[in-house]
Amino acid sequence: MRKPPPKSKKKRPPKGSPLTPRELQVLKLLATGLRSHQIAKRLRITEPTVKSYRSTIMWRLDAGNIVKLLGKALRKKLIRSIG
């Protein structure tokens, strides 16, 4: 019996690197207060994909939680408002 190949770990983008258009889209929806499953439905992607985008966005903006993420996004003018 052969072993399955090891799962490849994707490299994270560098902190501070620009967000992709899709990441910006997810960020803007997060800022409106939508939950991951609601964003997934709206964008027609899976909830784990939304969570992956959120994690990458938080990494790029060096934010430890959603409140810090939205604050940094406001200061960087990536979003106009929250809620």
C-alpha cells in the first residue's frame, strides 16, 4: 500500500502585501457585519474558503482579531465604514 502524498502547505503572502481583488471583496463584506456562511453564499464559494481568505487578510494586515482587522482596514482606507 502506498502512502498518500503529504499535504502541501501553501506559503503565506508577505505581511503588508496588497490584498487581492477577492480579498478586498471579502473584507468589505466582513465590514458590513456578514458572517462567513453569508459571505460564502453571496460570493458562491464555500465557507472554508471564506475563512481562508479572512485568515490571509488578517495575516497581511497583521491583525490578531476581526476588530483590529477592521480598524486597520479603515485606517488604510481599504473600507469606508463598518456596519
